[in-house]
Amino acid sequence: MRIRLAGPVAVQLHRSGGGPCFGATFSAPFQKHDATIFKDVAD
């Protein structure tokens, strides 16, 4: 199975219990992505 991602991809990590969170946006073309790995550098 091949997964195709179309950019941009927005990622947000939220800390349980509140507090600061982290976010990043990644635009295509991505360095590497498949069913188990997403690798890129944030914009």
C-alpha cells in the first residue's frame, strides 16, 4: 500500500494537563514518507 500526502501538513503536539504546545508546518515535496515514516524539515 502506498500513501500519498499532499502538502502542506500541519502538526501540533499538545501537552496533557495544559501548558505550552508545539506546532510546525511541512510543505511538499517531503524528504521521505510511507506507511510508517514521515521525514522532512519544517518551513
